[in-house]
Amino acid sequence: MSTEQVNLICPKCETQNALVISARKSNYKITCQKCNRDFGSRVVKIRAKNSRQDKRANLRDYSVRVIDFSGGEDLIQFRQSGIADFELRSGDIAAFNYHDNKLQIIQNLTIGRYLSLKSGCSSVTVMVVSLILLLIILSLCVLGKIGSDLSSRPNQAPKPTPDRSTPRTR
């Protein structure tokens, strides 16, 4: 490969951006055609990948050994929300796309797939927040019902208490 055209995904808006990459250069700065944001991309050859899942925390940690096109080697480590594995095999060409110096998209250019690391709410977080909101709404409904019951009762004068100072007659 002396030069090759690839589509790099913008980490901000996830739009594909065509770029001609060179066999001598690994680091690129791209301006997205759609959102006009600058992002960096590091295109490398995969040497090895290791990943471990943590089912309890719903996370997967990756360690990826890469070879850049100048011949240097590096280790890239990242964490993914969810436990599904992302395929990166020895010899694959991959792009690691950064926005504000934070890794957000990993692309396997060999098989045409990508992994987004953009932060978002997990399904557990959404469920917990929904449950809390439901409890608050129910509490407000109950308090509103109690308040409306109290205000709808007619005002009654208190019942007179018998006067104990006067003797009772039979």
C-alpha cells in the first residue's frame, strides 16, 4: 500500500470522511465535512489485541499493540461500555479517532466496522433514573390526593364538650 482512500468516521457526528492515507504516515488531522469539527486519526497496523470483560460492571478493557507506518510500536489501551468484543486481528489496518485528545472511535478498516466509545447512559442507569422519577411522581400524587381530601371537607364546628361544673340530673 503506497496510498489508499479510506472513510474515517468523525467522533463528533459519526459522519464518514474520505481521506487518502499514505504508507509512510500514521497521524492525520481531519476537518469533518458535515459538522466542521477537527479530529485526529491514527491509522496503524494491528500487531495484537487482548481484551477482558467485567460482566458485573458491564465493561470491557482492551490492550492493543500497534505498529505505525514508520515502523514504531505502541500500546493503546481503552475501555468500552458493554461486554461485546470488537474484532481487531493481527495484520488488520485500524484507525483510532480522537476528538479533544480523547479516543472516541476505533475503526477496523480491514473489515469495515467501528466501535464508538462515546459516553452515554447504560440501560441500568436509565432504569434507575426512571424508577426514581416514578417514585417521585407517585409521592406527589399521593400528597396531592391527601391535600385535596383535607381541603374538600366542610368546616365543622367542634363538638361541645359537656360542662362538668353543673351537676347532672337524672
